[in-house]
Amino acid sequence: MTKSKIFLYLCLFFIGGVFIASFFKIPLEILWGILIFGIILITVWRRQRKILVFGFCLIILSFGIFRFYQVSEIKTLPNIIYYYNDKGKISFEGVISEPDIRKDKIKIVLNAEKIFFKEKEQEISGKVLITLNRYPEYQYGDYLKFFGGLKTPEEFEEFNYPAYLAKDEIYSLCFYPKAELISSNNGNKIYANILKLKNRFADVLNKTFSEPQASILSAMLLGRKQGIDETTLENFNRTSTRHIIAISGLHITIIFFLLMYFALAIGFYRRQAFWFSLIVVSFYIILIGAPASAVRAGIMGGLILTAEYFGRLNQSWRAIIFAGALMLLANPKILISDVGFQLSFMAALGIIFLFPLFQNLFKKIPDFFKARTTLCLTLSAQIFTLPLLVFHFGNLSIVSIIANILIVPLVPVIMVGGMIVIFFGSFWILLGKIISWPVWLLISYQLKIIEFLSNISFASISVEKFNVFYILVYYIILAGILAWIKRKKPKEEYKEQDDVWTIAFEKRF
């Protein structure tokens, strides 16, 4: 048993511990029993390697369970903001994060610092999700004072809203309180400058594009979906193409791959194309404020691109497991409460395991405009994310493959074109409007395709009562099929599939 395989088992058992704790409350006696049994195995049978490894795995399993309970425990102390939930109206103040501006309201997260309760002032900590009227507007770093009541989040039908907020350490809500601006520019200076640049870019897009093209491009480039109407969002959902305007592993990975192909197509060498793709996506993630979801998706996509660059795609799944374990170590609650993490993780594994297989299966199909590559990427990711999509959104898109083939190859072209428009439009709006026409046409094409396919009567099938048990069964069957395929295929053929990138572009190396 190699060291790398042992490390892999430890990561898997840690993830397994977090998974178990996410669904079951393990009694303390059983948890201690697992830990003690693991210690006995590594001390009594330390000379037997397999038993020794199993003992350490049990210890790590118990640590995963303990880590989840540790971060999930809510301490209701007077110096924590959610202690004052449901206790009537109070005054509290603190610094706000970037406002989430909607059409008729604003949502902000307040990092509470002080509270006034029963005529006493006290320093506190904790976050509050606050809903305000659309105006007046507030900026990141504003220090605000509020007067209103704090509410405990309630679970909706088929949606665990408290768990969704808990992953971001939010346990208190406040709706339309009285607000008073105390001071400005209290946040991180670097982050504040990034947001100012982001707002300036958004302003350029609004001035150079009409709607809904401006909102679509703003979502793709800046992560802002507020301007997109509900009908358009539903069309994206029915065609399973919402990933092109969302920060997900599938979105980032496809962008990575297509940027790499795009750079190679215009004359870059492989090393240049690799760094070009990394720089563009890294800039994109920083530009949207580097939210945790985008960073996680970027890490997953970057690992896949690096593995493909070195011709080791089939071996990179261990790095993805390790990255996932590190993310869960930092925040175990994202395993069940963060849909973006789930989709990023499974999309990454899907591309690693299935992309080479589909590339070999469809190798006779001409790769015009990277349609074959897009098909392989989309199939690979969606096969692995299918049960999660059905579980979370309750529908199965029948037209998703066709929709993705027709619109995804244009995503990097639109993004690069949008960046060019922003660059020139920042200096001269008229020039930005002139350059924006090709990008406007491409976005309009995407919207027409999505609208047409979503209006097909059988575009999407509603699926009810799809629970975690069916997800586990799906992945067990999928793992069995992949194991059977790997056992059947000669190693030489697998190596040829894994090195498909090198074969396709060897003339440039």
C-alpha cells in the first residue's frame, strides 16, 4: 500500500465522517468508541500495515464527525448577536458587506459590533442578514446603525433555509429595520477598491449594452444576476444551462478548457495558453470579489486544467479529493448546504473520469468550433451532477445536451469580448458601443436558443420524492460501471485517452 493511497483513504474517511455527521446525530459514547477502537488498532497491531492504516482511518473518521459538530454548535451567549433573536426590537450596529441589490430591495450582511438592549450597550459579534428598501443605497464598508427585531431563520417546504445560511455563519434575520449611516470606508481597502472597479465595469456594461444582454454579460463576467428577469432564469433552468451565468465548477472548468483551446487556436503555444487561461479565470474570480463559491470552483477547475496540461487527467482525481477534504476541514457545513460546492466537486470528478472516455468515443465527430469538446465536457460533468440537479431543483432537463452544445462554445468568446468592451468602454463609451455589437449578437443568439428549447413541451420533466438514498444508489452504480470499464480497458488505451490533449496539439509543443 503506497503512501499516496494511504493519504487518499484518510481524506475519504474524513469526508465520510463529515457526511455521516451531516445526516445523523452520533451519540458521544459511539464517537468515543470509534476513536478508542482506532487507537487500539494502531497500538496493538502497529506492525500489520493494513490494520494500522484502518486504525488511523477510524481516528480520522471520528475527527470528521467531531469537526462537523464543532462548527455546527451554536452558543447562545449575550455577546453573540443571535442571542437576541425573537426578543423584540433592539438597536445594533456594525460594518456591512457588499450589498446584494435587487429590483425592489437590498440584502446586506452586517458584521455586528455593538448592541443596545434594555438601555445597555454591549460589544457583540456575529452576522445578520438584513433586508432593506431599494433606496437609499449603501456601500461595502459602511458602518450602519439599525433599529428593528431579529428573527430566527425558518425552514421552508423542501428547503432547509437555516442550514443554507448557517454555512456562512448567519443565524439572524432582520426585515426592513430603520437604518442610519454612521460612517463610510470601514472595510478592507483592497477589497473595497476591487468592488469599486467591479461597479465601474458594471456601469460600462449598462451603458454599452441594452437589456437583457447587459444583465446576462454582467452575470457571466461579474457574478451579478440581479437584472435578469424570472422568465429568463426559468428558461435557463429548464435547459440546464444556468451554469453559464453562475459560479460553479462546471462553469469554471468549461471556461478553463475552452480558453485553452481558444488560445491554442489563435496561435499560442501550450505553455502560453495554459498561463493565459489561468490568468484570465483568476482575474475573473478576483473581479467578482472572490466569493468562497468562486474560489472553490476555481480551485477545482484549475486542478483539472493543470492535470490536463501535464497529461495526467485520469490521475488528478486524488488531488480533487484532497482539495475537497481541505475545504470541508475549513467549513464542514458546505457538504450538504452548499449546492455550488457539491456541483463543483462532482463536475470536476465527472470531467476527470469521463472526459477522456467520451473524447475517444466521439473521436470521429468533427470538432468544428469545439462542439465535440463541449459535448464531451458537458456529458462528463452532467452525468456526475445529474442526481444533485434533480434533487435540488426537482426537474430533469431533456434538452440540456443540445442546449449546451449550441451555446457553451461561445462562452469564452463572449467573456473575452466583454472584457475588451469594458476596457475600451472605460475610456470612451462610444467606442465600447461599437465594439459591443458582435458580443451583443452572440448573447442574443444564446438567449434565442435557450428560449426556443425551453418552450418545447418536453424540455423539462418534474421529478418528485428524489431523496439522498437515490443519490447514493446512483453514484454506487456509476462507480461500479467505471470500475468495470477500467478493468476491461488495457493500460495502453487508457494512457492514450489520458493524453488526448497532447495528441491533438503535439504540433505546437
